[in-house]
Amino acid sequence: MRIDTVEFSFRPVVPGDYAMLRDWLERPHMREWWGEPEEELGFIRDMVEGRDSSRPFIILFGETPVGYIQYWHLGDHQNAEWIETHPWLAEFPSETVGVDISLADPENLSKGIGSAAVTAFTGMLRAEGYSSIIIDPDPANRRAIRAYEKAGYRPIPHLVGRTGDCLLMQHGLETNEIRT
């Protein structure tokens, strides 16, 4: 099934979404890749309330909420403490943004919805002027990796196997060079 990306929109998370997000975060398919639901919801609250510069969104397919997506500013993590434990952070321009996504319902997995949502969200980020966009799935999450590849993300060859518990992928990567 081919999903049209124009069917997707993204609205900022608001406090009224917290109960829905808690429900989603408690679902086994989300808990597998995200942290404890209350801790993750706390991070989202920090974003909504301005204590974290990451931007959280509800994914809408038509008018229906189908998932959660956020982008974070890599430059906010390019400090000595973070680089010591995540040296790959120093390899990207500070304007780079990272994307995280999860679909709400397990029955929507492996149907093209995730890759279409990521494609649409990446298009929105490009329209906002971001030229360096990464995503960092767990290497064991093959379903997500396939979805991100369909959305135009590629593993960064020289970083494969050197980034701990994530596979760094960059949008629009056509060569072995990090896009700046």
C-alpha cells in the first residue's frame, strides 16, 4: 500500500495530550524502544513547558492521531560531557537536528505509515531550513531502519558500529560524507 504524505500533518503536543501519550508509551511495541513511560512523559513535558529545546508533535493522518514524533537540536548536546560518552556528536554541524518517532498502534506497523510520516516530517524540517537531519534507531530495530531507508535516510558508513546503541542515519546521504 502506498500512503500519500500529504495526508500527514503534525501539531505540537499540548498538555491535553499527556493522557493519550501515557497510554501510547505504555504499549509493548513502544516500551521496547523507548524508556519507562512516566520518565518519557516527563521529558515530553519538559519540551512542552520550554525546559528542553526539543520539539514534540502528534502525527495526524487526516484528523486521526497515529503517533508521536519529535526533533531535537544536536548542538544542544555538543558539550564535553555528552561528547565524552557520544564522540560521534562532534562529527556533525551544530545546526543538525535529530528525529525520533513511534506509531501509536501496533497494527499500523509495517504498512508504510511510519516511512510516509517520516518523509512528510523531513519535508517539513527541510522547508524550515534544516539541511542536516539524522535519525538514530537501535540497530536491532530492523523494521524502523527499513522505514527510515524508504524515507531517504542512509546509515553513515564510517560510523556504523561506532555509536553504541544506535545506528546513525542521515537524510539525503548520497556519499560517505556527512551532509553539512
